[in-house]
Amino acid sequence: MIESDRPAEGQSAETPVDAQPVSIAKAREGRFTLVQRVLREAGIGIALLLMILIFSSFARHFTDESNITNILTQVTINLIMATGMTFVILIGGIDLSVGSVLAFAAMVAGVVLKSEALPGPAAILLAVLTSIAVGMACGFLNGFIASFWGVPSFIVTLGMLNVARGAALEVTNARTLFEFPNEFNAFGTATLLGIPAIFLVALMLVLLGWAVLTRTVFGRLIYAIGNNEEAVRLSGHNTFFYKVSAFVISGLTVGIGAIIYMSRLTIASPILGSGFELNAIAAVIIGGTSLNGGRGTLIGTFLGACLIGVLADGLILMGVGDFVRQMITGGVIILAVIVDSYRARFAARTR
């Protein structure tokens, strides 16, 4: 019986039979990788766009210029705090103290602003520097304790949450400070080309943080520590320094946020910032940063903070009550965590 050298029907003369399953597998892998990329990079943007379209159709005055300005103003503080929180979560940590540290920094800065020993401009400058210093000091303590003694950052920052809140109450014996210099209060309502000045500050912080994470060795090592800290340590890098630095950056953004929040409200109260840590963490996670560390972008954090702000504003305009809004926001956070678990599975399957 003579075997024919002609290819079977449907089989290419140049492609071996065994190569066909390989080609199909590669095609499926390509489609799988495309889905992963869309989920990781475009998913939050698509969700935000759909939410804007829905509220534009069903919520009156949602697209009014005054309401857009209000959304940008409301987003600002959470965006600033979420920017620093992104660094912490990228290394696999968490910072639950940011809301209380904001109150502590605001109270200390408020005392400086109320000081009669300094003229207005000097008092404002010193208050800004003091607020930033307080935030960075608290961040340093969080990072140092968590890294030096190997204590989970969840526990350390939970303790700092109570320490900073108590300190905020102690600074003025729980009194609220007000009547700050007019120049200071004016910044909270200032606009530039119709955009709130405080939002532009937040946007600058996001862009600066993005550049640090994507264009510097420091940023690459932040990602690397979140992926495999032991490998970074064995390669000769001081992981202790980078982990502490991530918490210091978080504290720095909190100090800036405290000044901006004071300027917008024109007061400093020891109860400021209650629950802000949850909103900041939610913005980071919704934006695609993994709770396990090593994956995420500040662009995603920016979109996540905007999504939370748009959701809250749209629900208010639609007349949804406070309790229902909290339930819906909580559901969005849970959904984001579920999506994050799928992203992690996709990443594991494509390695």
C-alpha cells in the first residue's frame, strides 16, 4: 500500500498537523491577554463613562457647570489621600490612620494659623509646612514600626488611627478652630479657568506620583517589593527604606490634604477625616490596584476617585437617601474587590 505525500483535506501544505493546535492555543491566549488588558487598563474608564452617561440622562442638573465644579471639589481630598495610599498598597501594605492623621495635622496647623506672633503670610507658610511635617512624621512611625518589627501594617495603622485622633482632640481640648486669615480661606474657593484650584493641586500630585512610579528606579522597586519583597532584598536593595518611604509619602499627601480641607471648610476640627481612610482605600482598589501589592497605577486611582465622586453626586441629585447611598457605595467596593480577584487569576494564568 503506497502512502500519499499529499496533505489531507483542510490541511495546509506548509503547516504540520501538530502545529495547528499550537496556533489555536496561541490565538486563544492572545484573546485572553486582550481581555486581561481591557479589564486592567480600560475597565474603570469604561465604568466611569457609563456612569456619567446614566446620570446625565436621569439626574437633573448633573451636567450643569456648577455641578461639575462641585464634583471636582468633592473629589479633591479623597484623590489627594488616595494618591499616597496607592504607594502603600503597592508594597502590599495598608494605612488605616490617614483620616485621623488628617485631623491631627489640621489641628496643629490651625493653632499655627491662629498664632498672633506671626504675620498672615508667614503664619500660612508655617502652617502648611507644619501640617506636612505632622503627616510625614506619622507616616514614618507607621512605616518604621511595621517594617522594623515586622508588625502587619493593618495593626500598626489601626493603633495610629486612635493615637492621632486622641492627639487631635488634645491639641485644643476638642475645640474647633476658625477665623483663619482671609488669604488662606480664599484659596479653598479659588478657581483657574473655571476649575477649582484645590483640584488642580490634587491633579499635580497625581501626575508627580505617576512620574515617580513609572519613570524612576524608586517607583520600579515599589512595584517589585509588592510582587516579591524577598527577591528585591536578595538583589541587594534596602527594602526597609522603600517600605518606610511609601508610608512617609502617604503621610505627606495627608498633610497636604489637611491644609486644603481646612481652606475649603474654613475651620479645623478634631473630628475631621472620620471614615476618609475607607474612601481612599476604595478609590485605590476600584482603580485597579491589587490589595496584594505589585499591580496598579495612579491613573487608575484617579479614575477610581472620580467614579466615587460621580456616584455620590449622581445619587444625591436623583434623591437617593444617605443610607441607600452608603449601601450602593459599599456594593461598588465589594464588586471592585471581586473584579480584582479575577484580575489576579488572569495575571497568574498568563505568566
